[in-house]
Amino acid sequence: MSIKGSCHCGNTQFEVSEAPSDVTRCTCSLCSKRGALWAYYTPAQFRLTSAPENVATYLWGSRTVKHHFCAGCGCGTYSESPDWSTGKPDFDSPKVGVNARLFDDFDLDAVPVTVIDGKNLW
């Protein structure tokens, strides 16, 4: 069952193919300031359903991760990155991190939260 989500103003909308089984809270400087809880998907499981020009992008540090946000209201919506599960970027296995706080009609309290120490990892 797909889940839809959107930013505050509704100009950036998306859907994912399924509900997350868990979400991640990263303690790096950007994620902690954004307050996001990330659900990870393959690019095939994510679809932007609004106009791409409604999305702005921020590249930080290594410029390896594309941090997207709504160009209208500024909500951090999703990020595109290589898979980092081995501690090094795997560009052959891209991931889309979706801000699960933006899911519509989804009980975020029903899924466990994993904390990663991004403050000291990157």
C-alpha cells in the first residue's frame, strides 16, 4: 500500500510504495536542525508527484547527498544519496531518505526509531 506525503504548503508532494518498518533519527548537524525522521527507500519505491521545479536542493560537505526541500515553505522533504551501510558511499546502490514526518495519514509513533550518531560519523 503506497503512502503519500507533502510539505507544509503542499507544493512538494510525493509517494512511497510502502509504509516504513522503522525510521532513523540522525544526530548530524543538518538532520538534528531539520528535526527529520528518515524512512529509506530505493529510487524505484519513491515518486515525486508534484512539479520538480517546486523542489530546491542543498549540497553540504562532500556534496555527495542531495538534500531536497520545498522551494515555497522550506520543509525538508527527501534526500538522495549513495548507500552508506558499509560506512563508505556505494554509488551503485542509491537510496532515497524521505522525511517520514511529512507522511499523510500515517501513525509515525507506531514504528521504532533507530538513532545513528551522525554527529560523530561524518
